[in-house]
Amino acid sequence: GAGVSQTPSNKVTEKGKYVELRCDPISGHTALYWYRQSLGQGPEFLIYFQGTGAADDSGLPNDRFFAVRPEGSVSTLKIQRTERGDSAVYLCASSLTSDSVTQYFGPGTRLLVL
Amino acid sequence: AQKITQTQPGMFVQEKEAVTLDCTYDTSDPSYGLFWYKQPSSGEMIFLIYQGSYDQQNATEGRYSLNFQKARKSANLVISASQLGDSAMYFCAMREGRAGNMLTFGGGTRLMVKP
């Protein structure tokens, strides 16, 4: 079966631009997570969705970052006025329910802000 | 304070030998779960093994086992009979009951298997 997919796989943008990163979770998974992984570090939590609503957005670094999941499936992470420090790999994960032990990760989107 | 600490930035192991990757954690929550993920150069995080804080026995999954020492707050990963394909980054992570569903990751250990 299909795993978590993320598009684009790579994104290069200029400082100040707006970007959207897309995550398609495993079919039927109700919980969806976004993490950010900077070079040489472990992933850091950004936001978690249960269904359509953001159940926990405590990891979003500032108000330039926003995420939506309007129909409870695909999610989009939106970054406004990008900064060079936003350069990282953005990982998406999903789990069957919010109580499920295992989160299944996608391949990530590598964002480079010039 | 770091919640997850992996003190080995890099490790070498000879093919077919066993290797232990260290992980210590810090939490005051009595309910928590500990995870190990593998991240090959392709970038995808692959779930390997899980240990719940109330589990009485150490978790095992094929060649992977988790040496859970609750009093010492350690959750080391043991890989038996290493294979060349085991070369990757390995991350220890924790989910705390009070913190919801987010995973907190350590800094990772790069494992290199020598032929």
C-alpha cells in the first residue's frame, strides 16, 4: 500500500517568498504530524492534526508558519516571508488514530531558502 | 534539559557483529513511550521498535531489541548480526503521556557497518 507522500521533494526559494509544502498521509489515517529537521539534528515537532483540526500547534516557531488540513486528509504547511533559517527538511507523518503508537513518516521536503 | 540524549555521534561496527546504540531520556511523566527510528540517506524515517513505560519485558523486533532500564532512564537499541544495509542515522524518540502525541527526538547516531 502507499505510504506517506510529500511534494515537492525539493524546493528552492528566495528569502521573503511564500512556500507551500504538501503532505498526503496514508489512506484512512486520522492523525497527521509535521516535523522540521535541521541539518545534523533530530526532527522537531511543529504541529499535529486530529481530523481537520489542529490539536497541538505548540511547535510552530512563529506566525509565519501555518498549516491546514481542510478535509481531514491532505495537509499543507505554509511558510510566509521565508528566511534563510527556515532551510531544513520538513517531514510529515501519519498514524491511524491519535492513540496509535507508531507514526509513519514520509520522505520529506528539502527546503532551501537563498 | 535535553529530554533525549544520544551520546554517540558516530559508531562503527563490523558486519555480522552486534552493536548497541545508547539513548537516555528525561521525563517526570509516569506514562511514556520510547521509539527508535532509522533514517537512511534517502531521508525517510523508518520505525524500528517501541517500548512502553509500563511494559515488563524488553521489546524485540527481529534483529532489533531494546534494552530498557527504567531506573537508569535508558533505552538502548541493540542490533544483532549487523548488515551493510544497517548503515544509517538512528534516532531515539519519546512520547510523553501529558505532552500529547508529539515525538521528541534525540540528536541521532550515525552507524557505519564495515564489510
